Amino acid sequence: MATPDFILELRAKIGTHPLWLSGITAVVQRDNGDLLLVRRADNGNWTPVTGIIDPGEEPAVAAEREVLEEADIRATVVRLASIQTTAEHVYANGDRAQYIDFTFLCRYDGGEPAPADGENLEARWFSREDLPTMPPEFAERLDAALSGEQAARFKR
């Protein structure tokens, strides 16, 4: 997985100490209800598009950028679906990070899914009935995005 330069610069100063980072999950849906998923290169899991928000970047802009970078799809954010804190993640090199995740429902605007930046092995559309197994936290994010609720979900 490509690590953003700003994180590499922070890591040079703090080593493997925990970092608190902001991230996005983009649930992209076509008019027919199909959902865009990517199969991650780091663990082989199918998930919606995820990514790290760059310093100063608006979260919705980050979601649209990540969808284009990771899956070669143009999409527009429709609404914020949920905000939650992830568990701490320890990477293979010992780096530790915890994320505040902004999950967005996005409208498909164009393009053919392809693993565009090397972070994913596959990118494709799935009907809601044929979704592959995915980690529970991503299934929760999909549920929030597809719930039809207007207000974002918050964990307490």
C-alpha cells in the first residue's frame, strides 16, 4: 500500500508510535443498485474504496479522489453515512495507527472499474444480493450508506 508522504515524514520523527489519522470509506452505487468493491492487495479482502485524507483536504473531496485513484471510477458524494473510530491497527513493520472514518454514499458518474493505483488486485461491481464476504466493520459501513437514513450514524 502506498503510504502518503506526510505520514512518512511523521514516521521519521515518531517511529512506530501510534498515529491518529482521518480516513474515508466510499460506498459507490450505480443507478441499478450495484456496488463498487475493490479486492485489497494487502490482505485480499473485498471492501468499498478506502483511503487517507490528505492534510487540509475536505473529507468528501478525499472520497471522490480515492475512488478515482483506486478504481478508475468517477463518483460524486451524495451524503455522509457514518463517522466512527476504528480499532488500532498494527502494520507489519510495527507502525501503529488508529483512524476516524468518514463513510460516504457516492453516486457513480462514469468509468470502468479497474485496480488503478496498485493498492488493489481487482475492482468490480456487485449486486447487493451477491456481495462477497467482507470484514464486519466494512459490512457495517455498507449498511449505514445504504440505509436510506438522512442523518449520519455515530457510535456511542
